[in-house]
Amino acid sequence: MRLPLSLILAVQSVLALQPAKRFYQTHDYYVIEHDPYAGASLDEISRALGVEIVEQAGQLVNHWLVRTEKGLRKRDSNSDPVLRSLEAIREQVRAPDNVLARSEDVSQSRRISNSVRVLLPQTLRQRTKRAPPPIRPPPEDIETASAAAQRLDIHDPFFTKQWHLVNDEFPEHMMNVTPVWDMGIKGKGVITAFVDDGLDYTSDDLANNFYAYGSYDFNDHVNLPTPVLFDDHHGTRCAGQVAAVKNDACGVGIAYESKVAGIRILSGPISDVDEAAALNYDYQNNSIFSCSWGPPDDGRSMEGPGYLIKKAMVNGVQEGRGGKGSVFVFASGNGGRQGDQCNFDGYTNSIFSVTVAAIDFKGLHPDYSEACAANMIVAYTSGSGNHITTTDRGKNKCSSSHGGTSAAAPNAAGVFALALEARPDLSWRDVQHLCVRTALQVNPDDPDWEMTAAGRPYSYKYGYGSLSGIEFVKASQTWKTVKPQTWIDLPVIQVNNGTLDKHNFEGLEHITVRVWITHTRRGDVEVELVSPKGVKSILAARRNGDSADTGYPGWTFMTSLMHPRRDESPLGDWTIRVSDQRKEDQSGVFLGWTLSIWGSVADEVKSHKSYVVPTDEHDEILPPPPKTVADHDHATTTTGTAQSTEVLATTTATNTKTLVRPTEHLPTDHGHSEGENTKPAFTSDKAVATGAQDLETSPSASVTPTPDEGWLAGLFFWRRAVLRKRRANYTSLRGDDEVAMGSVTRSSTGGRTKELYDAFGEVSDDDEVDEETALRPHSISPPLPTGLHTGFLDDDDPPTAGSQRATRYRDEPESPVGSREGDRSESPASGSGSGSGSSWEHASETRP
């Protein structure tokens, strides 16, 4: 008897909830993305590849974890037996037609090849917490806090130390949640999952609010997230900030009648499939996922989620909470003193995350808190002599030394838990809209504030301002939920008088910009985006500690400056500027960029499409190109969906080392940091930091940088016009369309500048240019490092060095809004700390 599909899916969901224990020392693990409609069953695929099916990959439908026993293999990257098996099957399918083409073997190979969309080896990696080290206890008890405790019948002995709840010394700077409690709203019925290093569910503060069914230990693969290592206290402290019960132990949480789950991933290496499963774990009941971790905050790393993890986040916002979406809250990062910026972290700059930076009890910006255009809000945490007091590991233990952005994120999660009790129907995007519209501006005289086109102040340090519990919850009670999401992807081109209609687009929420730039010192490159209304977003400022020579191999930046404005149309001229530091011994090449615009639909009836993560978006699932640009190798740009159905992962050489604990990268005096409110976040003297006031914007102008700036500008001319027949796809950059960052000129004062690209100059009639793409380079310096994206290069002869022609190229899109057809693919970047998803440090398979 055939079981109903709904019952099969229900059984799969239950089985996926409790993952099987992993044995990485004796087995190799892989994830297969299976297309069940392409002809081959999962069982047939597993037999052909010689693997054993373990389970569904978390909540990702048609993604399966498989394994095979380890065996002897060569050290070269093509020695993986499972990858070799799939490649052999596809080689058989690709072989020229002959008498065997209709044989059963070839037919089976074709079915298997078509049915395996992605095959991903699973490598253990180490994620790092964002917890600052303890310094000293916070201030003494103060009277008004005692009065509040008496009025609210709070007997927790450390409540008066919880200044983030009641701040008598600076009463304008606290989370403002006591008025919400007075309304009878305390988080009841809402569950926050802490993806962290475990949770002490035996604590008197957390035992009654612990949600065991939504908890799991992905490090040891046991059901309960028991802290084991000596420093596994981070998750317990964060959970106490949200859900410590009102009793006679320690203090209280912001939503002290809510529940908390513990999902343990930070106490050892973890594979992508388990991290993806963690971010979707029991996501129909776990409403909020609080994540106070990320890449190292060292000012050198540029790392983000891999393919499976990105899919899990998209799956969470689309399917979690019955379709309202999981709320992902990420700590912005503590690398401010190292010059780190949260736009170099692919988790915090995701449009699916609420990114939370730090503000101290005086309302000042602590110097450890990372600034960037992806910051949405700030929440209160350590600095200016104070820390966060919360629950600690142990039956009746408290911590008075917690802090950093690690503590800011749970404070925000607590406010969201209060709001979800008041309005359970809020979607993940409603939460983001409410953050923007209710955040309170702090330090209005801080020079880092700038005005958006919608008249909202924004700061790279503070986002839209400090999160206020009462403002957020009261607004949520009358909030009209947002319409479904829509987006527009513009491929890697520059347009000249191109046309695009509004495509059911009501208003902006996020802008993501993906760039491909080679450079011999990545930290010298600065990137700025300017909206049609003239709003400037610094996507990347100088990072003195980042000496990677891998450039930007398809890295995606995000800006929250555009979020959310129903009254601003995305139509108009979008400008990108790229600059470097005028160093003769460092140079690079601009390859291309793409802009994606996210927002709400104008007409809900016309909205039927959900965003799908493209398989070619992540470097780590694609094989590296065999040659560099210097070899004049062809790079094929594939249109349609065929490319996404045949992606074969390869194991590439990666530096393996033991990662230090996260506190190694963080200031030891975070609690004593006096903070500031007088400095702009980015103080570069380049055009990217000071704006575009020195740049000519006329299409006919011949633009020359000043001696103090090197810059690159590209434009999307996006104007509403009468619909007309367009080409089948966007025009890609040609092989000679690289934009050099190495054309050096000198000023009369001896200064140097690199003229990267004159985007506005006219093309000479004498130039031999393609009718559709007319880009000419200044030079090629240096050639592309092996492994960088080469999807823009069509194998023309290398351009002549030193050409000073201004260049343009044209685009007229045909693909429908949101279509991913025609996307380019890229390969892993060589070197460390570069590329989305491909540059987490690989961890040892043995426990540290």
C-alpha cells in the first residue's frame, strides 16, 4: 500500500529532528541534493556511488546525508572515491554517441547524473563565539532599581545589577522592557533557540523555562545540549538574558515567561550539514534563533555560510513558524579594534538576519563593536565600566562579566520574544521593519549619522538606533503585516540607457551587491554604493590587517541603509565606486558586479514565486578553473537551468589549523571601554568614505580622480519605459572587459592615485567595440589568481596595457523578475579567508 505523501513528509520531519550520531573518524560524509523527478531513485543513486543513506539533511527537503567508510586514498584533490564515481557516471553520459548510447548502462548513468543536483563532501569546521572575557563586576545597587523590584514583586537578588533592564544612572539607556511587563506581556508561548555552546537546563533560572524537544547537541550528537567543556558557559549566559525566571536566584530575563532551547554547535568542529540542521531545528516551534558567533573578528577574515547553510536560512524564513519565518538574530562582531567590519561576515550581512551591534550603558559606541552598512540596530551591553549580569552555568550561579555584541544579540532576541507574544502573526520581515521604524536615535550629534532618502537617520555604528522594548511591542500591536517579498537580480553588467519596468515592486528593503575584484592586498580596497536618491552606503572600508591577495571572488555585501522605504522607488541610477590605497607595489583588476534589490510586492495577487538559493552562488561547490587569465583560457557562461543540475563538489586544498578560542581576538578590557560618540565609523580620506561630491556625474564628462583618490564607478541606469522586445538574456562582460586598478598617475605635489575606471567618458568612434558590450580596460595588473571567478571572461585576446579609453556596456534584460537563469558561477578563491562559504578554517576531526 502506498502511503500518502503528507504522511511520508511527516515521518521524514520526525526522523530529521533527531540526527544520527556522526563518526567522522571512520566515515566520510556527503550531502546529495536529489531531484526525485529526474528518473533515479535515491536508493539507485546510493548504490551507484557506493554510499549509505543516513538521513535527511535537517529540514532541507530532497537533501540527504550519506556516508561511506574511510579508505586509503591519494592526496590529490581528485582522489575522493565518491566524487570520482559521480564524475565517471557523467563522463559516460558526456561521451560521444555510439552504439552503446542506448544501452541500459548509459540510460542508468543519465538518470543518475540528472538526479544528482549537488554532491557536497562534509568537512568539519570550527565556529567561534563572540563572548568577551570577564573583567570586573558592574556598579553597586541603585535606589530606583530597588523600587522597580518592589513594584514588580521581583525578588531575584541581582535584579538591581541588571542595568540593561533598569538604568538609574542613565535612564534613557536601557532596554525599556518593564513597561511591557506592566502590560502583562512577558514572552509566554514563545521559544528562543540559542545556537551556541550548550545550555545548563539544570540551572534554577532556566530549568522551568527549558524546552527540551527543540534542543539538541550537534557536537556530541546527543539529545540534550549539556555544557561539557570548562568554558561552555556562553549559551547559558545568553539564554539567561532572555528567559531567566522570576525567582530568588540571580536576575530575570527580558521575556522571563518565554521558553529557551539549546542547540550546541560551538564546542567543537561541525560540518555544514549539521550547522544547516541546527539553524532549522524544530523550526515550527523554535521561533527565534539567537546566534552570538561567526567568523574570527580579526580584521583579516572574509567568510560566510556555505551552500547548505544558506539554503537552511532561506528555508527557515520561508517555512519556519508555519510560513511566517524563523527570526535569525546575529551578533555584529567584536573586532572593532582590529578594524573588522560586519560586512565581511556572510552571516551578519545576510538579508535574512537581524544584525545587532553594541551600545554601552552611557549610550556610547564601544570600540570593539563592529561598524558596517549591515548593522540594523544596537542593543545594550558591556562598556564604560559595566557588564551584563545574567545566569551562569551551575544550579544557582550568576555572571556579572558578560558582554560584547554576544550579549547585545540576546537582549534583542528577548524583545522580539515579547513582541511575538503580543503579535504571533509577525513575519521575519515584519520584525525587521519594526526594528527600523521603532529604533531610537542615540547621540544625534555623532558625525556618523546620515539621513536616508526616507528621512530616517542611519549610522554604521548604531544602525537605525537602539532597540526599545516598549516602542517595539506597542508598534507591533497595531502593525499591518508586510506584503510578500519580491526581488530583482541584475547580472554582472553595466547598462547604458537600458530599460526595466517596475516588476510589481513596491519599495526597498535591502540591497545586496556582489563584486568580483582581484587585488594583491584585499584590505586596501574600498567599496561604496550610491542609491538613485543619493544615499551613500560604504560597503567596505580599509582594513589594515587584511593582507590577503585573493581579492573579492564574488563576495556579497549588504546595506541596511535602504531598508525599508515604501516611499522610495528603486528606479534610477545605482552607482558603485571602488578605490584602493595608491600603493605602487599593490594593484588589482575590477571584473564586474551585480546588484540585487529586495522589497515588498505592490500586488500580492501577482506574487507566486519563492526565492531559491542558486547552486552556482557558492564557491565551494564548484571546481576551480584550470588556468588563470594569463593563460587565455575560455570561461563559459551558462544560461538556463542546465548548469544547476550538474554541480559536482571537489575537495580542494585548505590550510588546516587549530582555531583559538573566540576571546583571543577580543579586547580584554571591553567592560572598561569608555566608548565614544564623536567619531565617524570610517575615516578614510578616499572618495569612498567622503562621498561623491568631487565626482562628475554627467554621462559625457571625462572624469579624472583627484590626487587623493583612486576610484571606480559603474552605473545601473534603470528607467521605466514602454516594454519592448529584449534579448534572451543579459550581456556578460567579455574577455577584454576587465577594469584595471593599476593605472598610476602622479600629482604635482608628488601624491599618487590609481585611475580605476572612467565610467562616464565617451567611446571613440574609432574604437572597435562590440555592439552590446563596449568595455575597454586600462591594463591587466595582476592576472587573476588561480581559483577566482572567471565567468565574465570570454577568451578574447588580453587587452592592451595602458589603454585610457572610457568604456561602457549595455544591458537589456529579458529574464523575469527574480529569475536566477543566466547566473554566473565562480570557483573557490585561493588563499585563506576569502570567498563566501569556502573559507572557514577546517578543523581537526579530533576534539580540541
